[in-house]
Amino acid sequence: RPAVTFDNVVFGYEPDRTILHGLSLEIPAGSKVAIVGPSGAGKSTIARLLFRFYDPQAGRILIDGQDILGVTQISLRKALGIVPQDSVLFNDTIGYNIAYGRDGAGLAEIEAAARGAALGPLIERLPQGFETEVGERGLKLSGGEKQRVAIARTLVKNPPILLLDEATSALDTRTEQDILATLNAVSQDRTTISIAHRLSTIADADAIFVLDQGRLAESGTHAALLRRD
Ligand code: ADP
Ligand code: ADP
């Protein structure tokens, strides 16, 4: 059973302008896939539909075989973890930023949970520990460090599906590669959907979906797509 299915999805933000023109795609459970395509192709729209910020005008979206129209927001949020491009951190400790939403947990407990979720490699690359204050009053983190905290914050909830919406696109390619490598190491069985625009960053994906003007232009492995041109 696929982790995510788009079945002939038609969607537009405005009634007279269709953005997704009957989009169909299947993301196998446990796979690492990338959705690429030019700006405006509809990549982020896919993320917004998955979270039900909007619903399609036609077609169906399934998560783990279930039509998301019949799934509660709470279950949806447990199933899907998202990391956006510009994660906003709280002016608080790294630990609190990671543990936000884990009610009443102490820092030691959070750190244990993070390590339990195999986040060690992500956290060890941060300059200071969990108790470090970040933001306006504290340590100013680099873009890459900020995204590491944001990824850890999402992974600590252990969502079966991880959605990276241009999560590393604003970083230099070296930092991006570094983060993606640690991410690979900590999320083996997790379905990972990476929305990106640089083809170089998703070379290892099991499948790449190329979106163009709301249609699936091509799909396949990186090698297969390169052979085709
Ligand atoms: P991508 O992520 O591939 O850059 P998006 O999914 O963000 O593309 O946008 C696809 C299209 O939908 C674009 O033409 C964009 O202008 C339009 N669009 C995005 N958000 C809205 C919105 N809230 N209202 C109207 N049009 C929108
Ligand atoms: P701005 O661009 O005005 O700093 P952001 O949207 O980037 O605003 O940040 C929103 C919040 O995240 C602010 O409260 C800010 O303190 C915090 N923040 C921003 N950048 C960092 C950073 N590099 N490290 C830690 N916290 C940050």
C-alpha cells in the first residue's frame, strides 16, 4: 500500500485558474522521493493539499490507503511531519525548540527522546547543547544549524512520512549535502518526500517526479531521467 497517492487530483486556488490538472502519483511506503520542477509548477501546492489547507476540486488524495477527507487533522499531523524552507525558531533553548509540543517534558527527557529517535547525528553537529538559548537573546544560529534544529523538532515526533518543502534550498550546497546525508542516516524506514528545485540534491532518490505546470512531466530514477535527455 503506497504511503501517499494522488489520484487524478484537480485543484485551483481560484475557480477560473486550474493549478493541478488531474495529477496522479504514487509514493511507495518507505521510499525516498523527490518532487522537482520549475517555480510555480505546483510543488508546494501538493504539500498544502496533503495538510488539507485546501481540498481538491476533483480526484482523491490517500495517505496509507485512506482518503484524507476522512482523516482528522490530529491524525494527519501525526502521519506527516513537515520542514519548511524558513523554519521559525522560538527565542528559547535548542531543547525547547526541538521539544515544542511535548508537554511538560524536561530537557533531559527530551534529549533522551531525541537520541531514542536516533537524532544524535543531527544534534551533534550543533555548536552547543540542548540548554543553549537561541534567537534574539541568545546564540544566533546559521541557516544550516537552524534547519537542523527544525528537522530534529519534526523527527522527534517520529512521523511515518517526512515532507521537506525546500527545507535545504536556501543553504549552500555543501551544508545541504551534509544535512541530507545525516538525514538519510537517521530516517531509514521513513517515507521521505523532498520538494526541491536543484536536481543535484536529490540524486539518490528512489524516484523523482518532475512537475511542470501542474502536470507530471516525467518520473523515474535520476539515472533513468538523465538517460532520457
Ligand atoms: P511551486 O511550489 O512549484 O513553486 P506553488 O505550488 O507554490 O508552486 O504554486 C503553483 C501556482 O499556484 C503558482 O502559479 C502560484 O502563483 C499559484 N498560487 C500559489 N499559492 C496561491 C494562492 N494562495 N492563491 C492563488 N494562487 C496561488
Ligand atoms: P527575522 O528574519 O526577522 O529574524 P525570522 O522569521 O527569521 O525573523 O525569525 C523568527 C523568529 O526566529 C524570531 O523570534 C528569531 O529570534 C528567531 N530566529 C531567527 N533567526 C534565528 C537563528 N538564526 N537562530 C535562532 N533563532 C532565530
